[in-house]
Amino acid sequence: REIGSIVRSLGCFPAEAELHELLAKVEEEEPTGYIHLEKFLPVMTKVLLDRSYRPIPEDVLLHAFEALDENKCGYITKEELVKYLTEE
């Protein structure tokens, strides 16, 4: 269930279809909801070495934060960020 979070925490941002392909490579024949580290490590190592998934471009991230910056002051406060991540 958490493979998307794990892969993204490693700096890879696959599309949902790519994530499903990756999951198919590391999943057991009978899906249990768990992935064994022995299967995950070689696949993820190859993904990282081959730079298979491009990171999100800086301008896209900047645009996302600009959308949250309602006052157009060039930043959002910690409290605003917490609110957006937990409530919005």
C-alpha cells in the first residue's frame, strides 16, 4: 500500500501507471499487501541507477507554492503549510 510513498521518498516521482508496473515487478505471485525487501532492493537500485523517473521540475513545485501564497508575499508560513497539509 505504501510503495508510492517509499518510492517518492527516494526522490522518484513515477506516474500512477509506472508505479503499478513497478509494483508488479516486486510483488509476490499471490499479492499479500507486503513486499519483501529482497525483491524490492534490486528493482529499486536499478530504478535509482538508471534514473528511471524524473524528479518534479522546480517550476512546477514553485507554481504549486505560489498557488498557496494567497497574499503574494513570496512565502507561506509554517502554520499555513501545516493547515494545508492537514486540513485542506
